[in-house]
Amino acid sequence: MASNERSFSLSNRAMGLPERIRFADGDVPFEHIWSIEDGLGDPRNGNSCLGCHINNGRSVAPEGLVRASGPTLMVSLGVDEAGAMIPHPEIGLQLQDQGVSKEGSLTVTWEETSGTMGDGTPFSLRKPVIQVDSLDLDSVFTSLRVAPPVFGGGLLETIPASDISLGADPYDQDSDGISGRVAEFDGEIGRFGWKAQEPTILSFTESAFTEDLSLDYERASELFGSDFLEDTAFYTSTVAVPALRGHLDPNIQMGAAWFEQIGCAGCHRTRPWVTGSHEVRALSNQMIIPFTDLLLHDMGPGLDDGLAQKGAESSEWRTPPLWGIGLTSTVGHEHYLHDGRARTLEEAILWHGGEAQSSRDAYADLSSSDRALILGFLKAL
Ligand code: HEC
Ligand code: HEC
């Protein structure tokens, strides 16, 4: 398979012609650069889905004053008795930092800390420092979020909820130190977003049009047809997952064995899932390995930014899928984790704490050649 800037933009190969046409229809609003005339709102965070999900991959690394294609900032005054986020009276739940009537300007700088591996190899990690000119940050909770890649979502959505629940172990009854929890709210289970805060690709797509673009749906429907929202969701649901590369290479197989051995697969599940039935054949009854259990995990104080959201505590994050992660740099920028703090795959691993602490420590205690095998395995995904 070609790995270039189109790596995350191909349609699922198993789709028939009518589905490919719908895919193409949904690609148009996703790539479209919206203007005020066709329904773009003010204030907003960006003017195009593709502007943040660059080549369907991640958004640009946050640095300095955030621009239209940058990360977004969640803002909350805390949670109410039912666990729902309390919106800021002027800003709501997401700072809209672009447009004539923007709610404030967001600036991100970085604070470096250093550490050493078991063998003495030094490393440096960075953590974001956030500034918002219109906000007293001592009186609110905030969480910086970069855009994750957008592909394969339809497959994740079709995994039966009961199978996801089977993997949960909230009281760690098997005593492996990992106690994944299903994100549950309003009778649904969350699967998408860094906190598993949305149940479906359609609901996420709708919130993206509403929050990120502040879209006027009536105008947008006039331009792209009344099904533009569903079509866009269909498009993002059916973007193909890149194939594995080099999985017969013995070094990559040794990396995979280490991944298993030091407990990474405890959350980035390597056992295949089988999707349920779906009217789109390419999504139906598929055997997939997205390297996620779709559960929330306590990742420790290092990744805890203080903001609880939907069913998730501030220290809890959804295990992100790792499929396609080895191609990240081919479609744009290389940075990882919910706020883009990790500049390399290794830095992402070193930030793991909480339920993943022992796995992270085991990684840091490996020899440099064994660490390289694990990184080589990730690069092949
Ligand atoms: C200003 C940048 C920005 C723009 C514009 C934007 N997004 Fe996003 N998108 C994000 C961020 C940030 C997240 C992660 C949010 C989170 O989890 O807290 C995200 C997450 C998503 C997800 C969830 C992916 C997953 O698997 O968890 C989908 C789907 C998505 N966006 C679709 C869209 C669509 C469709 C559009 C256009 C209508 C769009 N986005 C526009 C920044 C953006
Ligand atoms: C306890 C569950 C758990 C274990 C064990 C675990 N991870 Fe993770 N991993 C996560 C979560 C949750 C995140 C997202 C954290 C965040 O964004 O703040 C993550 C993020 C990542 C990322 C970055 C993904 C992205 O899209 O930015 C990589 C790479 C990764 N893990 C690799 C590993 C490796 C390698 C191991 C074994 C050394 C491992 N993980 C062990 C839960 C786990």
C-alpha cells in the first residue's frame, strides 16, 4: 500500500458503487472551506473539517497563538450532581477562538521536564501551559485537545456494545492493575473522542459542525443537500484503515511480542473484534484489530488536566486506537496524546501512568534495542 499524504483518505475497498458515490458526496462538505455566505458561523474554531483533520489525520501541533486549524480548548466550571459539565456563562463548553466575535485568544507554550530510562538514557518531556486572554484560569477547568485522525470509525461503531462491556473490569477483579470502564451516559455508551464522550460518528459530526464551525444548517443544506450531515458522517465512517506493513518481518514480530509481554495489550487490545451486522457490507461482520478496548482508564496525575467530561473523570482517557499510527508523519505532523504533548511515539509511552504505570516502567527498563523493537512495531501499524 502506498504511504503518502493520502494514506488516510481512501474509501473502504469492500464498498460497492452506490456506497462509493455516497462516500464522495460526504467528502465534499468535509473538505469544503466554508465561508460566511454558505453558513459558517462566528465565533468558531475553524472553517473546514479538513483544516484540523489534516489529510484526515491529526491537527497541527499546538505552539504559540492558536490559529484556525489548531487544537480546541474545553472549558468547564465543574460537574453538577448528575455528572454533567457546567458550562461557562460566556464561553460555553468550548472556547471559540476564531472569528470577529471570538470569545478569547488561546496561547499554548511548553514546559520541559527531564527523566532517564532504566539504562540511564536521558529523555525530555513537555507539558502544555495554556493562556486565554479572556479567562481567569484559576476559576475554571480546562482541557486542551488536538484533533485525532478520522478513519475506521464506522467499524468501531459497529462493535456490539455488549462485547465492549465484556472487556470492562471496573473493580480490577483479575488484579492485573488495569480496571477499564465503559463510558456510559444517557443510556448510551461513548466510543469517540479522547474521553469517549460521543456515542456515534454522526453525533460527533453534528457537534463538529455546531461547535467547531458554528454552522447555519439551513444555509448548508441549501448548498449541499438536506443529507449533508449524514453524508459527511458516512464519509468519515467509511474512510479505510491503512493496512499493516512488514508484519512478516521478524523484528516487527519481536516488537509485537514485547508489546504483549509488557502489558500494552491490556488496553490496546490485540485480540480481534468482530463487528456486528450493518447495512453497509464493508462494516458488517468484519474481523478488526484497532488496538483499543474502547474503555476509559485512569492514566495517572501526569495526564490529568482537571476537567471531568460526560462519564469520564479528569484522569481518565479512552484507549485510542493505534491502527494507522505508524503513518502519522506521512500525512502531516507527528505528535501524540490528547493535547499533542508527545513529539514521538516514545514520549507518548513515557507519559503513561496510573493503570499503565507498570507497563510504562517495564518499557523504560528495557534495553535500547528492545525499546526500538516496540517502536518498530508501532511504526508498522
Ligand atoms: C478547530 C479544529 C477542528 C475542526 C474544524 C474539526 N474538528 Fe473534528 N475534532 C477536533 C478535535 C480537537 C477533536 C477531539 C475532541 C475531543 O475528543 O475532545 C475532534 C474529533 C473529531 C471526531 C472524533 C474522532 C474519534 O475517533 O474520536 C470526528 C468524527 C470529527 N472530529 C469530525 C469532524 C468533522 C466532520 C468536522 C467538520 C464538520 C470536524 N471534525 C472539524 C478538531 C476539529
Ligand atoms: C491502562 C491502559 C493502557 C496501557 C496499559 C497502555 N496504554 Fe497506551 N494509551 C492509553 C490511553 C488511555 C492513551 C491516551 C492518553 C491521552 O491521550 O492522554 C494512550 C495513548 C497511547 C499512544 C498515543 C496514541 C495517540 O493517538 O496519540 C501510544 C503510541 C500508546 N498509547 C502506546 C502504548 C504502548 C506502547 C503501551 C505499552 C508500553 C501502552 N500504550 C500501554 C492506555 C493504555
